[in-house]
Amino acid sequence: LTLRSPETILIGMMLAIITTVTVIGNMLVVIAVCVVKKLRQPSNYLLVSLAVADLSVAIMVMPFVIVTDLTGGKWLFGEVFCNIFIGMDVMCCTASIMTLCVISVDRYLGITRPLTYPARQNGQLMAKMIFGVWLVSASITLPPFCGWAKNVNTAGVCLISQDFSYTIYSTAVAFYIPMIVMLFMYYKIFKAARKTEECAALSRLLSRERQNISIFKREQKAATTLGVIVGVFGICWLPFFILSTARPFICGVKCSCMPIWLERTLLWFGYANSLMNPFIYAFFNRDLRSTYRDLLRCRYRNINRRLSAVGVHEALKV
């Protein structure tokens, strides 16, 4: 393909649209939580961290990948920036994945211990959890800068290290372990939901139980939302990480022995996960969906006024 061919232009436009929508969607999440009083709670800090990670992927990674893809996979930005680019790519994508993992644990504890789990009300504790997520992400990013498993950045190629031990370490910490934790947490959430529904059927006459059931229903809805997010995440990233894990063992010392179109397609399929998260939130959360609409229409005065009224109404009902 040449830079001026119709196929290249079409691909470039599609990738640019994906990047633009990813930026807008995740910016809406960050702005909504920051400006809406009802959403400005410690329990939503993890969602902001996830949105920031996805936004970072769209701003600091996707544009360079687009240029590389449109030039047939040739790296045009020099050897020095290659290492910086790979570091940004690995850290931001890992932070997104690790945040989803922590969200699954947080949601499980919120459902099973709705009255005693302290992190929901403790902003400092939630901030420490977020710091831990980014610290773990950095632990995967730094080894190539410290002499272990140097990245491939010669002959117009910019590729993450193909060292066997580093590949096993990075893919396990960045994907496989978090994925196992997420699946286990949502299995436990499913069991807790079934058990709580059975108990609720026998305890509806007690006002205290009704309050607990109300809390559970709110948590269950949030758990459903995040369950869909984790499911979409697995579908998007699993093919890419299977390929990344297998490539060093199949290709050996070669940069790659697999079709370039397959690698780039699976990579963009993974990046598309950063696009989907904000819209999954909006689909399940009416308040967030309405806030998106007001922000896009520049109706800033309506946001807090409407949500404050909803909060008062809900308080009166309780």
C-alpha cells in the first residue's frame, strides 16, 4: 500500500476516528466525575484512573501507531523515542488492565461487605490503591531501560523485547494474572448475588433488611456494568496477548515471522477496548449518560441542578 492509495486513506481515516472517539469518550468520564457532585465520590476514583489510562493510550500511543501502520510498519521516529514509545504503550495499557482488576476486587468487597468495606468512603485509601496500580504498571515498563530485555529498535523496526523470560513475566503480570483474578471475583460476585436474592425473599418485612437489599441492588447493577467491561476487555485483548506470548517461541531471534496485518489488527482490536469502556458506563448508568449529553451540548448549568434534584428525591425515598 502507498500513502496515497484509497486503501491507506480509508484505513487512516478509520484509525483516526477510533482515536478521536476514544479521546472524547474518556474525557467525558473524567470531566463528569470531576464536575458532578453526585459522581465525585471515592468509589468513582478507580473509574477515573481507568479513563485516564485509556485516554493516555489514545493521546500518547495511538497517533504514532497510526503513522507506523500507514508506512507499512516502518518506525520513523528514531531509536531513542522507540524506547519511550514502548514504555508509554506498555505502562498505559497495563494500567488500564490492572485498574480493571482492582475494580473487580473493589466491587466484590462492596457487594459482600456493603456496610463495612471502608475504601468506598476513604479517598486516601482509594488513592493508594490507584498509586499501586500505576506502580505495578511501571514495574513492567522499566526493565528494558535497566538493561534487562532490550527492545528491538533497529532497521526501521520498533518492537517490544522478545526475550523469553521478559515475555513470560510481562504478559503474566499485565494480562493473565489480572484476567484470572477478574474471572474469580465475578464468579464470587455471582454466587453472592444468588445467595443474597434467596435471603431477601425471606426478609422483606424488616426495614433494615430492605435498606440492605437496596444497597445490594445498587451494587449489583454496578457489578453487572463492570462484568460487561471485563468481558469486553477479555474479548479485545486475549487474541493479542496469546500472539505476544507465542511470538518469541515461534519466531526466535527474528523480529517477527507472522503476517504484519495480523499483528496490527489484533493490536488495534486491543486498543479498541479503551474506546468501549466509557460507552459501557453510559449504557448502564443513566446519570452518567445524561451528564455526557449535557456536556456534549454545553449545558453545564443543567448538570448539577438535575443530579442534585435526583439525589434529594432518592434521599426522600429512602
